[in-house]
Amino acid sequence: MKKGQTKLEQLVYILDDEALCKQLLNADDNCSFLSDGMSKQYYLNEFERLLNSTVFIMKKTNNFSYLPITIKILTKFYLEKMKENPFQFYENAACRNLLDLLRQYPNEFEPFQKFLKDIHFEEAADDVGRFYHKQMKKNRILNDFELKDLLNYLMIYKNRKMPHHYLRYLFYVIFEKDQELDLSSAMYAELFRFLILDLLGQLGWNETVHIVTLEEKKPFIYQGPDIYINESVIKPSLEGNMLYFAYLFDLFEKRYKYKSFAHNKYEEIKSKKQYMIKEILGSSFFYENYSYLSIETEIVDQSLIARLRFFEEVAPALYRKIIEDYERQIIEAIREEKPSSDSSHLVLTLEDLTDQTVLLSPEIIQNRPFLKLEYQLDGRKKKIVELLQAYELELELIFEDEDSEEMANFYEKAIFHTSLTISRLSEEFVELLEYRPKLVRTDRLIEKVIQEYFVREINRGVRNHVITHSELERILSKFNDYMTKMYEVEQKKISKYLSKDLEQWKFYNDHLKMLYHSVSYIGNPELYESTYLNLTQVLDMKEAKAIQKKVLKNKLVNQKVYMVVLSILILIFSISLFLLGRIIWQYWSASDSYGKIQNQVGQKKPISIITPDPDRTEFPINDDIPQVDFEPLYKINNEIVAWIRIDDTEINYPIVRAEDNEYYLKHLYNKKPNVSGSIFVDYRANQDFSSDNTILYGHNMRNNTMFGSLKKYRKESYFEEHKYIWLITPKATYQYEIYAAYEFDSSKEAHIINFNSEESFQKYLDEIKKKTILSSELEVGTKDHLLTLSTCTDVEPDERFTVVAKRVMTYIVPEKEVSN
Amino acid sequence: MKKTLKTMSFFAIAFCSLWLGVASASAANFKIDVINGQDGSGINYGTITTTKNSCTVTPADSSSSNIITIKSGQQLYVEVNPGCTQTFQVTVNEGYEIDTVLVDRQYVQPSADGVYTFSNITNANSLLSTDTSDVAHSLCIKYKKKGAPSSPNTGDVAYVLPVAGASLLSLGLMIILIRKNKNVKA
């Protein structure tokens, strides 16, 4: 090491010294071998930056003296990382540059080849490619990570065989789905460049276009003509971009206009000191007419510029060496090609402006009077061919006799500068459409046109060879005819479609304008004119507005009807909800009320059996005879006359008696209004239950409360298990045994409470016997007291279901207990 | 002084048990309180007739007719001598039928032929008599429209299913309508 060298200069020298380099890589944290004690991390960072520089210098100067140490650095820093994910390699600018060098000078980079082989990059890339190919075949939506991975893959393959459908898929994701990917700006720039070339290919572009990609976090600040002014984030669609290109073609139709625009934009960018522009020359179908295609893209890595300037400041010797060597090479090359140039006047063609020349040119040109930048179109062919070799492959071209040999040679390599040839147009277009699943009508229309005409024509013999002007015009003519025909035939349908929504109409209109532009720039003015006329006729704005007005009017009417109907439905819903709530509340309220009273009335009193059933030999013990304390019940309602209970059933209620048979239909035993009502005795029956036939009424509730459970007596088994009814009064407890159940029409028959004669009573009993559905052996005579439980059925309003029981036992409460 | 007729049930029934009249008393005679039901609408549901006989004291009217007619909505005291027998015939008009019959305030089974006879009237009924009137018997006829149910409607009047159905239906329709409208807007 020499005294007075800066740290960076020292490091540069270290690069020349493998031993020192090793020392550096194995250095302790203090880096004590250097003059001052910077951290290892610092040097490692610097080391990485220097790696970039060395690669850059090698690329610039074709001087490979730095190569061995570069490979070592790469191996040290990246090999492990690369093994994990080979694609990370491509996120490093130095690595990408190395790869470029590798392609240019394969023999010089044998160690690097080994490096690449070690990381199995190719295999990994193939695997990735196969994987995504499968995913896309399945139409599976990729996640962010996969998309990024896919883009990496595409970048790796960009100089080999271009998988366009992958690209299209990415475009679709980014533009159509508005999905933001966490991609580096370089990736976005690359992607965008692909997009431009791809779209130009689709449009069969043959004119000047000026496209600039800006490096931004939001990469596509790309809205109409004001691409640099409006920095708001927009999300353009694929159609939007195509339209934009069409617009640009209009805008830059005149060359001067274009030049002026390009110059202004260039100056504007330059003044921002943020971007440098590398110009890549493209091709033009009308090359011979000096109409040219210029695509400005590929933002130069800003950190590289900064690094170079940093060199200028901190390592001026190295910087001067780089510059001088580079300039010397350039000048030599130019002089060799153009002997007329001299030191005071050098004609520098665009071909001569390689990436780095442009990068350095502002400074160089300013400080070197012999350099005069003069744009000439001569010599661009070579550049174009190079570019095509880089971007396009497998062109198999057949030309007709009308093409001159010279032109044929040119076309052979350059006619369509992008990855697409016209022969592939339809195929690619359809493929593009396939990645846009929600096709609107317009897309389907285009697809149909493309499929029916382009594919057919192309398949007929044009496939795999470049279409000449005449062929192209023929196809376009058919295309135009077909479109016109289609529009005429479908005009009504289209109008109907358009009438749905003005937005749809606009979209449709824009889309067709795009098509119109596409057709117009192919090069047939007449066709252009007729297409335009046809389209404008179809897409008459006035007509569309009239339709729209009508639609809006209909919409308003429909909206009013909608609101009215909706209001009515809301009203019905609210009322029914309220009623439902009320019913549920009433159900609950009744159950709660009866539940409470059932828990309150239990009471035991001494009781004596008065009329034992002669057929019975066993009697319940005193405790089993249900009794009720009526005192609290009287306090609630003095119309409570008894209590009814059927063991193991829901029936366990107080019995009330009113002056009619109506009141307790809608009132609980405590006289509170409720749909459940009460169990009540027919007002015509004797109060002491001494009538021949005492009738009790109760609602047939759906929740089986009140007499809702009576319907269970339709089953014999239920009847067998629940035969006995307890009727409890303050003076006595009566036991009844059920013996009959039947339905009858209350509009034709009636219950009889007190019979005029034994005969009529017997007749009544006989009738019951006939109608009953139960098979009871119980003997019933005219001396017996009947208890009839009556409720409605769910079938007919006048139909009643009746359970009839005979009093079999009476348990008398002693008089003194009653009085107590 | 008569008490007003009380409307009960859904149709055409005079509330016999409360409708007791007061008439001038005569120590030697007994009265039969006859009430023919009506609900105040003026509809003539049926007629009760009785034939004057030697025992019949009142009503003494100037007509030569031997028949006493009690129309729907009317109350009449038929005064008889002790030991008499008095027969009443109930004729129901077309479209109606007898709902209930109260004899001496007791509900009895309606007779098949509509004839009700009080025999050997000798004592005043303490339950029917008032301070000023010795009423021995009472007869009250209540009618109903033919075919009307004889027992109260004890169906579940909480119409759960229709109400729940209406609420679900309206909700469903609302959802369909809103979604359709949303689609139209989209």
C-alpha cells in the first residue's frame, strides 16, 4: 500500500492482490490490517460496490484483469444465496452485467461458467418455467411472490426464447387486475419495455413512436400526453395503453412534432437530474424513407451513475483511466469506420452510442470539442439487426418476387422489430384475450374477427413467413370488410348493448377507435378512411346519447317503482316481525303466568272418599289426591271455580267461568288479555259441576299448552297412559275416566249440558259411542256425570275435537276444611 | 221497569238470566216470566205463543183472540191462577234455530217440538220472585243463526305460521329486489 492513497484507492489495489483480498475477506471486525479501523461490514459493503464497478469496467474496457477477483467475490458473497434462489442473481446489476459479458465473451469467462453451473441456475429456471406454464394452463391466479418469481424467470429468458404468454399474463395481472407487485424498478422497466414491444407488434407498428419509461416506485406514471407532468398514480389498462399508443401516433405523426416533443421531454428529464436515458434504436417498416422508430427506455441504474461520479471524486485516477481508455476505444472505432472524421470533427452515429457512451456523453461531449454528436440514420441497420437478434429469434421469412433482394435481406432480420410478426398477430391476439377471462362484447367481437379471418388467412399459407405489403393489405381489406359487415349486421344488437350503460358505450367506442388507429397505421389510407367512416357511423355519439337519455329515463322510472315496492316490502316485513314478536311474547307470557300459578296452589288437606267406583278395588292414598288452595286464586280472580289436571300432561290449569263463552277465549285466568286464553267451563253448566255433562273449553295451542295436547288422544297408547282427569273444586276433588274422543261439526251438532230426560241422555251417550275413536270398556249410564273437554281442530273452523270422561270418584273435603 | 236487553255472543241472544221484569203483584195469582230473545237489531228470530184458558188471568186484552203472542225482543208476564197449567209454543223463523233454553233460570235441553209446559202452578219461585212480584216460573229462549257453531272457537288465534311466512316471504323478496337492483346498477 502506498501512503496518501484513499481507502477506496487502497481497496482498488486490494482487488489486484488476491492475498490481500483474502485477508480482507477473513479480516477481523476491526480490520486491523488497514490503516484505520473501519468495521468489516463497511469494507464488505464497499467491496460489493467495487464488485459492481469492476464488472462495469470490464464490460466497458474489455479488460478482464479484474475477473478472477470478481469471481471470487461473487462466489464468496453470492454462491450460497444463489443456491437458495438462483433468480436473486438477476436482481444484482453487477451480476446482470456479468451475464452480458459472459454472452459476449464466453471463452474469457470459463470460471464464471463454472459458477453458473454450480448454482444450477439453468435447471432451476427450467423448473420454474415448467411450473408456471402449468399454472397458467390451469388458469390459476398467481400470488405476488409467484408473479415476482415469474418475472425473474422472464428476465432470465429474455435473451433466449421469449415466452410471450407469460408476459401477457403479467401484463394482465398488472394492468387489468391493478395488482401491485413488489418489483424492482429495473424489473418494471424491463416489463414495460416488453409491453411496448409487444403492443407495437400487435398493432403492426411501422411508424415513429416515442416511449419513455420512468423509474419510480409507482412505475407507470403514464397517462396520455402528459406523462411527465401528472405524477398522480394511475392504473392504466391494457386497452388504455393501446389507445395511448394510438394517440401517440396521432400526436407524433409529423416528424417535427415528434422531435420537438422528444427534445423537450429529454431536456425536462435531464433538468431534473434524476434520470439518464439510454437510447435503443429500433426498426421501421419505412426505414428507407428515414422515418424511424425510436424507443427510449431502460432507465440507467441511478446508483451506477452515482458510483461513477463518486469515483470521479474519490478515485480520480481510476476515473480518468476508465474515461480515457473508453474514449480512446470509441474514437478508434469511429475513425476506423469513418475515416473522414478527424480530431476536430467527429461524426458520431447513434450506432456508436452504446449504453455507457450515452451515460458519459453529457460530460464527454461538453469537454471534448472534437466530438460532435450528429444523429444520422446511416449504419442503423446493423444496430437494428443486433437488437433483433437480442429480442427476436426464429424468423423464417419468405418473400415475394416484388421485394428486392436488398429489402428482403433487410426484412429478413429486421422487418418486424418486436417479438411479433404479422403472421403471428392473430394467434398472439387470441392468446392475449385468453388471459382476460371477463371479456366484454367488444373483445368477443374482435376475437371472432381475428379468429375467422386472420387465422384462416394466415393458416392458409401466410403462417411462418412475413407478410408483404400486398398480403397485408389484402388481409386488412378483408378484415375491414368483415368488420363493416359485422357492425351492420349487429348494429341493432350493439345499440341494445350500448343502451345499457354510457360507460360501456364509451369503452366500446374507445376500443373501436383503437382498432381504427391500428388499421389506419398499417398503411392503406383508403382503408383507413372507409374503416373510420364505418366506425363513426356505428358509433354515432348523438345516437348513443339519445339511447342513453332514454335508458336514463327508464332507469329513473324503474328506480321509483323499485323504491315503492321496496317500501311496501319493508312495511310488510316490519309489521309481520312485530306481530311475530307479539305472538312469541304472548306465548311466553301465558306459559310464564300459568307456570307461576301452578307452583303456588299446592295444598294438602284431609280428604274422604265419598263415591268409590264399585269396580275399583284400589284407591289412591290421600297424598296422591291432588288438591288446590283456592284462597290465593280467589284473590287473583273470583271467577276461578276449579282446577283441572291430567297427570303427566301439559294440562294443569285453573278453570274459570264467565257469564258467556267468549271472554276467557282471549283472557288469562288473571283477566289479562292473551291469545292463549283460559280453560273455562260452559256458562250454562251448573256451578257445582252437577250438570249431566259439564263442558270445558280451551284453545288448541300449537305449543301444546291449554288444550293443545288433547289431540294426542287420537292415539290409543296415549289414551291408555293418560286416562284420568282430576277436577278439583274447593269442596271436592273429582276423578274422571276418559272413555271417548271424537270430532264433530259444531255447526250441526251441539253439546248438551242438562238433559230433559233419560232417553235423550241415553241417546246422547249412544251417539258418543258411535263416534268415539277410543276403545274403552268403561260403562257409562244416564246416572253418570260427564266431563267434556272441547277444543278446535286445525282443519275446519267449526270442527271440534272432544274428549269425554265419566266421573268415577269423588273425594270430598270435609266441611270445616272448606270453610277454613 | 224493564232492564235493557244485553247482547251476548255473536248473534241474537237475549241474556235471560239478568232480564227480569217487575210487574204489579196480585196475592192470589202467580206469574210466568216469558222472555223471547233478541239482540236489539230488530230481527224477528221466532215467536212464543200461549193459549188463553180458564186459568189465565193476564194479559187481559180487548182482542177476541185466544192466543197470546210474544215476539222477539219482548218480555211478558203471563199471570195464572194457582193450580193452573200453561203451555208455551216456540216457533223459530226460517234461518234460525234455538240456541239455549232457560227454564226457571236453569239451562235445559231444548225440546224437540218447541213446546214448554208449566203444570200445576202453585208456588212462587223464590229465586225468580222479587219484592213486588210472585213469579212462579220463567221461560227464556235464545236463538242463533242456523249453522252457527254451537261452541266457542277455540282454535289457536296466534297465527304464527302465516305471520312467520309473511315475514320470511317479504324478507326474501326484499333481498332479491335489492340484489337485482344492485346488479342493474353495476
